[in-house]
Amino acid sequence: MKKRSKWYLWLSLVCLWPAAACEGSIEQDLDAPGIHSDALTEAGSLTEAGSLTEAGSLTEAGSLTDPDALTGPDSLTGPDSLADTGELCGNGSVSGNETCDPPSSCPAQPSDCGPLQNCQAATITGDPAQCTAACTITTIQAFAQGDGCCPAGGEYFQDDDCPVSDQAASMCTVINDYRVAHGLPAIPVSKSLTAVAEAHTWDHYINNSDAAGNCNQHSWSSSPPSGMSWSGCCYTPDHAQATCMWNKPGEITAGWATPYNSNGYEISVKGAATPSSCLNSWEGSPGHNDVILNLGQWASHPWAAVGCSARWNRCNVWFGELSDPNPYP
């Protein structure tokens, strides 16, 4: 007689019944009575209610795929999660898109960006309240009166924040000392007329405006530096272009908060290396000497302002009858 093969099922019992009822194990022949073909799939089995796939299982509410699981409102990606900027801003730790934290440490105005170097400006980007504020530092390149910056290569006549040439003040001192020696009062040094004198000396040197045919030292080129405007002219000995001289203070200071709107009168010399040597040249010229000392036709023109320039072997001195509203530095 052929021996039958038998399979045994060993089940370790885990149940909710009292412990005494669950002790031990069951050994059954699959063909033996009591082990039915649907045993593994019936109630209490691995696939039945209460199993891994039933309600309450890993896939039910509360499980990894549940609406309240890792993708729920309290999950890592929810509105109250770690990715929420509103929650991160104010925790004292800079992270994500933040540039500062807490908000009290964020820059709110340019002065919060710390000390700046000459000709630097600060602007604020972002929002301090969202911990995204930051300082942006730029270099000032435009000429502007009174902003405390002299851009690279700037001249005093372009920007009053730029220094006056070394011998400009000395030239005015020499002129006033000469007047005082002749019993006349010193003339107040003018910021506006100093700018005109410096501009003309620059134009002589850069554009050679004093070396074109019959054009003398009072001539101006038509090539002012970038950002400025003035009228050019060839000044001849007959003074036919006198208005070209007279109008220069108003032209040079046109963009100032307080322009110098009065005629200007100039004495000029080329080839003298120092203020003293320039004065010596004018002393020997009756027409120029009369201007300095208010003699002859100039006696009726009391000077209320003077501006000077002495550089590049040239000297220019400008006189005006209007007191300058702009204080000299």
C-alpha cells in the first residue's frame, strides 16, 4: 500500500483570547478533518478583516498612505511643516531662502549696512519681516553736488565733493595779499567762481582751447566733460565774444542747487608755473592790473567774489560783483 505524503501546518497561535486558550500550537494534517481549504483566507487570516490590508492596517487611516500620514497637514510638506517660511523666520537660525534671522537682525535701512567706503551706496532688498532682507552695495559713478562722493577722475568743477587743485587757494591768497598791500579789502573766495576757474584751466589743458589761431586765453572749447554743458567760443582781442565770458558762471553752475547767476570777468595767463609768477605777469600788464585793483574802468565794479585756479602752467582768476550764495569749502 502506497504511503501517503503529508503536509503539516504549524501555527504559532497569537490571539486575543485568554492566554490559556492560546497556549500551545496546532499540528494538523492538511487532509485531516477540521482544516478546510479556505482556512488561510477566512476570518482571522492574513488577508481577512484585521489583516495587513484591512481597516486599521498599514493602509488604513493613520497608516503611511493615510490622508493624515506623512503627506497630511502636519506632515513634512504641510503648511505647518519645516518648509514653511513663516515658521522658520524668527527661530534664530538662518536656513532655506533666509538671509538673516531673527528679523531684528535684518537690515531695514541703508544705515544698517555698516560703514561704507568712499563713493559706495547701500540699498535694501528683500523683507526684514520675512527674514529675506539683504544689503546691496554699489559704487557711485555719477557726479552730484554735496553727496560726499568724488567719483574716480572727478574735478572740482564737476562735483564739489572733489578737491580743489593744490594751488587754487594759493592763487587767491596771492591776489588778496596784493590788494591789501594797495589798501584794498580782500575779496571773499567764491566756490562758484573757483569752479569756473578750474573748469577753464582744465579746458585749456585738455582741449587746447587757448591755442587756436587768433583765439586768446578767454576762449572755450565746445567739448566739456561728460555730464556738463557750456558754450564754446573763440575769444578775439576785440572782445566781440564778451558774453561768452560773462555767461560762464551761470553755465558752469546751472545744475547746482543755487547757481551763480551773475556776470564773471577773467584774467588769464599761460606759461607761468606758480601763483606768484602769474601775479608778476599781470602786474606788468596795465589792463590786468586794473582789474585786480579796481582801477580805471573797473573802479565802478566792486568785487564781491573771486575764484582761482593755477595748474599746468596756467593761471585763471575770475571776479564777480555778486556775493556767492554757495560757501567756499
